[in-house]
Amino acid sequence: MKKWLVAVAVTAALGATAVQAKDWKDVRIAVDVPYEPFEYKAPDGTLTGFEVDLGNAVCENAKLNCSWVVQAWDGIIPGLKARKYDVIFSSMSITPERAKQVLFSEPYYNTPSGYFAPKGSTVNPADASSLEGKRIGVQRGTIQDTHATDTFGKVAEVKRYTTGDDLVLDLQGGRLDIVLIDFPVGEAAILGGKDGDTFEAVGDTIQLGGGVGAAFRKRDKDLAGIFNESLAEVKANGTYDEIRKKYFAYDIKM
């Protein structure tokens, strides 16, 4: 009787594994929009951007049927845990704190963060005293939020925003003195915007975190393995660089 029960348990476990592998033909991917040039909506409403194109290429290479889910950043990890989607592919920097909650893929890009302020401003990130009483804008829950709070939280007001768009709008509207954001995002949304000639990057760029990776639920090691393998293949066959050149004039690959 015990042997029969063991045999049934083993068969069920093997069957469950097969079903699980089959389930990964359909994968839901979460992104925080807008975050140009990584993910944003085209004029016709379709999702586009570096990570959307790369995610689609990874899915096609792995023969996965992927769909995209738009999710605000401050709820993106809780949404993953609640099974609203299966992957976060949205410029999530790899940090020890996040690694306690999610399983990361190998990093697939690394870009610096940068400060942006109105031209002629006296703020200087290298001199904390120049930020005394100033308003620093960051997106809530990002590594930029953590860095600005740890570095300037005692002398400046750190204002946190749900979306990058709201942050940029408040800088343009004079409600912020300086912002800290992914440098390519600042280039596109601030320097490349309609009022781009009134703003500039200030101070040196800084590297925060351990690069950007896709995030999975801890138990979904098989799905993470599929993404890691496919990411490596699209890097090796030149697809990654083709996509990168559409959005960046410089190398961002890890």
C-alpha cells in the first residue's frame, strides 16, 4: 500500500511538472508606463520602447505567447506576488532588498542615473549645502528614491511621485528644483521635451544597483531559466543590439 501511494505521488509530481512547463506558453509581463524610452505608449495607443521590444524578442525566441500588463510602480512587486502577472520587465534594478522578495534574471542592461535641473540653477549634487531647503523629485520606491533620501533627506525635501511623467511635469512647472532619474529617461523626457532647452543635466552620473533584471516569483525558477536562456540567445544573435540602437546611441548591455 505504501509503495502504491509513493508511486502515485511520483506520477502526480511528474504530471504537475509537465503541466507547469506547458503553462509557461502563456506569460503575462508587467511594465510601468510611461517610462520613455524603456516603455511608453505610441500615438496609436500600442506599447513600445526598448524593454517592450526586447521582451517581445525574448518571448518570440523562447516560443512564449506573451501579453503586457500596465502596472504602477509602487504596486508592481505586490502585483507579481498576487499573480496578476508572471514577470516584471520594467527597468527594475537588482538590489539586495528586492532580491529578498523576488527572483531576478541575469542583468540585461545597466544605465546610470542622473540629476536634471533648470539651466542656471545653483544646485550641485556634489555639494549638499546647495540643496538645503530644495525640492528633489524622485519616483517612489526606486533606487533613486533610496539614494536621494539617504544622501540629502536631512537637508532637502524629497518629493516622491507615482509616475515619471508626474515628476517631469512638476520639474517643468517649477514645483521641483532638481530630479534624480535614470539618465536615458531624463534625456528623453526632460532634455528631449518641448522645454528641453531650459533644463540640463547637473553633476556626474551615478551607478546605482547591480544592473536591471527581469523579476519573477521566488518559486518560478523554471520561468526565470527560460528568460535567462532566451536573453543570452538574443544578445548572441545580434537582436539585442538591433533593438538597443533604435533607442540609444551608446552601449547599455551588461
